[in-house]
Amino acid sequence: MEYSVTSLITDIALASLLIFTGQILRAKIKIIQKLFLPAPLIAGFLGLLLGPEGLAVLPFSSALSSYPYTLIIVLFGSLFIGRQSNGGLKKMITSVEDTFLLNMAAETGQFGFALVIGTSVFALLFPDLHSAFALMMPAGFAGGHGYAASIGGTLQDIAGWEEAITIGQTFATIGLILGVLIGIAAINYAIKKGYTQYITNMSGLPESMRTGFFNAAEQKTLGRETTCSISLETLTWHLALILMAAGGAYLIDYLYGLLNLNFSLPMVCLSMFCGVFINWFLKLVRLDKSIDRNTISRVGSSITDYLVFFGIASIRISVVSEYLLPIIIMSLLGVAYCLFYVFVICKKLYTDNWFERGIFIFGWNMGVVAIGIILLRIVDPDMKSGTLEDYGFAYVLISIIELAMITFIPVFAAYHHGFLTGCVLLIFFAFLLISAQRIKKRNQRSLY
């Protein structure tokens, strides 16, 4: 059947039905609540089971596998719309230096570690693997389904590796599941060892964390109304800004294609730059106050939910089975790295609340920030450690570095593995060294 608007609406409707089902299952089934499985993750597995790769009960279209990359293009269009300056780079780094340095070290270290394994051990054990295979583990673990789709899409366009997105989405799914399950096991271990500062058991968690629904007292306002509904609904205004950025990326890509050059431009970065331009233009015409950043973020989070669903539901079982052994080995190595980072590096280099800060990094580096928040709220229910606030402040700079990473890493991975590995590892050790030196200086000052 030819793909059409009806096919698009059907795919979105089926995805929405399964996400709805996943949320209901989370609210009603105790074992799912104990595992803290996100509704889009549950829905994705239902889609995989009932979709074309499984029982073929649901009539998803042939475009199912194209949605993750398309959605990440839309998502990246939202990243800088409505973002305000936070007082300068120096102030930002000074106030949250440990958070910035150790969060960035965790992510760059995971990429560097994977590249070393890929260019040495895997090159010998699995010589027929694509040279960028190992890169897809951190793309899925540290980056989640979004970065996996982005890096996989770039490798597909530049290096011609058609299976890159499927491999990346598989690693992202494994990371989400293991991030929750192993994260909870790590918390239980930390409680027994006395590493946690704010809880002594896991029995006092709020009911909303288990069921996925806030009660009436916990419910908050979604965002500010910035437009008069007589003219235009606020949500329409914000959604239009995001879609304009994504559309701008496709327009630039089309115009660039007319030049018939051999090098492809990363679509996600084009979308992000269009978002930056829209933000600059609105400031220029003094309409920047008409943007509610919280509303933009919520729309982006909704896109991410659908991204997770389509990323899992579109996994090609045949490809996963073909790469099953290296996927298992790489996933175990990825988990080992993340646990080592928490219980060795964070314990050594964080000067306060090392486990609370470390378990947040673990959740983020295994899945997405949401998993890190879930684990953090378990060990720090009242958010007394300041972990999330520091991360939110540092993320302004972290996000810029991440965008550079997902832009250039797959490009260099396609052509210059040795140079890329050396650069990433150098950055990783530089972050750790700077962090250690700053701790040493603070300790010396405290003696006087």
C-alpha cells in the first residue's frame, strides 16, 4: 500500500493507543510499578510484539522505521527556542564546575571506552562488523533513542550503513531497561553500605512515582499563556515555532542537494541551527517574551515519548539476531563502565552527596535524563542534594558540547577512527584531571 496522510494518522493513532495502554498498565500493575518502567517503553514493546516484526496484528505502515530519525529532527528544532542567557560562561562553570566536569567526563568517557573496544577487541573478535558498530553503544546508552537515531542516521547517510539506526535503537532500549533495573539494584546496595544521605529504605516513595499519575495536590500548571486565543492558541504558536525549525532543516537540505556535493549535512544540526535563528529573530523583533520555555520543553518531551515508542516498535528483529552476541557483549561492557564511574570515579571526585550525584549520572548515561531523575528521586525524594538544580544550570553548556559531539563523532567515525578515539579519550582525561585539581585546591584552601 502506498504511504499517505491516512497512513501517517493511522501510525500516530496506533502509537497513541499503545502509549495510553502502557500508562494504564503502569498505573494498575504492581510489578511494573516496582520496576519503574516508563509508559513509552512498555508501549514500544507492545508495538514490537504486535507490529510487523512480531505478530503483525497492528496495521503499521512501511514508514515505521523512518519515524525515529524524523522525530529527532523535530526535537532538535526545539532545543534553543526560548532559551535565555544565564549570566555568562564563566559564571556558569564556576557555580557548577563539579557537575559540568564529571557529567561531561562520564559521557565522553563512554564514547572513548567504546571506541577503544571497537578498534581493538571487536576488530579481532568480529572482523566482519562495521567499524562504527561499537560507537552505537554510547549513542544508545548515553544518548538515548534520540542520539541513537541522530548518529545512526548520519552514519547511514555518510557511511552507507543501513543497519545503524536499528542497532542504535536496540542499544537505547537495552540501556533504558538496564538503567532502571540495575539502578534500583545499585540503590539497594548503596543503602546497605550507608552511602545514601537522605533515605535508609525505599518504602517512602510518593505514590505518583509508582503509578505515573499525580494526585490533585501534586498537579501543576503546564506553562504560561503567551498569546491571546482570539488570535492564536498558545500551544499552536509554540508548536509552529518548533515545526518551522524542522521544516527549515528540510528546506536547507533540499537546496544543498541541488549543489550535487558528495558530503551530506547532518539534518539534526540543521534543525537546531534553524531553532537558534528563530530564537534570534524573535529577540530582534522583541517577541522573545512571547515564548514560554516550559511549554517548548513539554512539547519536546512529548516528542521524546513518541520517539521512544517508535524507536522500540521499529526495531528489526532480524538485524538484532544477526548482531546478538556483539550487542550483548557491548551492553555488558557499557553497564560495567557506568557502574565503575559511579562507585569509583564519583566516589573519589565528588566532595558531597557523591552517590546521589553519581546515580543520576548512571541513569542519564544508561538511558535518558528522565531515568536519572527517577533514580535520583528515589535516593533524594526532597531534592536536598542540589543535583538536579546543578545539572539544569550546567546543561546549557553541556548541551552545546553534546551537539558538537553528535555532529562530528559519526563523521570522524566514518573516516578517521584512530584520530577520533585519541581526541575523545584526551577530552575525557582532561575533564577528570581538571576536576581532581580543583578538588585539591579546595582542600588546600580549607586547611588555612
